[in-house]
Amino acid sequence: MTVTLVNPDGLPKPDVYRQMSIATGSKLVFLAGQVARDAEGGRVGEGDLAAQVEQSYLNIATALAAAGGSFDDVAKLTIYIVDWTPDKLPLLGEGVARAAAALGVDPVKPITLLGVAALGEPDLLVEVEATAVID
């Protein structure tokens, strides 16, 4: 499987994400939104956006491993953050960086970031869904 990350000419070229991924492979994986829960369903990082982002990314990697892939196979992420404001960007970046370091991956992917009023449970600050392509 190959995921080629691209910032095409004619579009802005951000440092923290790519505008597009071009994926080749034989298995599409559509992962439900992952939240700050451990394997037993326990809460992780209550009140801590960076910790919740980190756990969400780690959960994506765990799920993809079960499908025979890894975080490197992610073609697109959608991130939902409760009460989003731009001042939360450093905490988002911190959580992504910690997950990337733990996983040994480049976390730069095409990302859609959406601010939402609430998530499924009141302690959740972030939910991250992923689409991956695996050979």
C-alpha cells in the first residue's frame, strides 16, 4: 500500500497537514470516531485536550493493526473538537506530536477539523475518525 501526501499547485501548502492523499491498495478501512478511552473503556485525560488527542490517535493505530495495517496507512482524518477556538491549536498539536512519537510515525495527513458543541459523552473533548487504505 502506498499513500502519497500532496499539496497540489494552486492550493495553499500548510505545514501541519496535506491537502490530499493519493492511496493505492486493496482494502479500505473506515474507522469510527476514536475517543479518549483505554482498552477497558476507562477514561483517559479527563479535561486534558492534548491527552485525549493522543489517546484517540493511539486507538486509531490499535484498530488499524487489527485490520493488518498501521497509522501510516491513514489516507484521511476528521477531527471533532468540542467548543473549538484557535487557542486550542497548540494542545491539538501537542497531542498529535506525542502520539506520533509513541507510534514512530509522521502524523501529517489530510485533515478536516470541525468544532462541535458536544460529543457522545460529556467528558469527551475530541473524537477522531480515520479512513485508511491497506494492501
